[in-house]
Amino acid sequence: MVGRPEPFVAIRADITQRKEAEDALRQSQKLGSLGVLAGGTAHAFNNLLTTTLGNANLDSMHLPRESPALPYLGQIEHLDGCRSFLRMHDINPTVPVVITSGYSEEDVVADFLGRGFRA
């Protein structure tokens, strides 16, 4: 009817907790996706590293001791220590792998692979 107020019912609910839970779930899903991506990348890298290490090992076994290639193959075989370090971190995640500011990438790589390593 015109001019006469219609009756209505209003319901008010605080949805703050629901929104926070949805945000937390969304963040968790993002982190899960990142973990899957990182795992796939690590797997692909490990496959390449295994092939490279195997070839370097075979080459070093078949080259004469005076071969100028042996020091370079030794540097490649040093990468197996990197893989061991990464496995150790999987077993004991308390081992820090955080790169802090103040160090250049070259310093971190040199410390990790050894100062004598040259790409």
C-alpha cells in the first residue's frame, strides 16, 4: 500500500571469522601450490644433476691421470656435495638455507660449491 510501511525482518551476522578462515585457506592453497612447483623443479634439477654427475664420473674413470680435463670433472663431481646438503635439509629442515642480505650471489655460490669452482 502506498504511504504505509511494509513489515520486514533484518538479520545481521558478523562474518569476520569466516572471512579470516577463507583468507587462511586461500593462503594455504597458495603455499601448497608453491610446494608442488618447488618439488617438481627440484625433481627436474636432480634428474639433470644425476646425469651430469654420472657422465663426469665415467669420464674421470676413463681419462689418463695427466688429462687437463680432470680438475674440471672434479669440480663437477663436487656438485654431489650440494645434493647431499639438500637431502640433509629435507631430513632436518632446521638447517638454515636462508640467504641473507649483505652477501652477493657469487659469494654464496662460492661458499656452497667451493672457492675453486669456476663456471
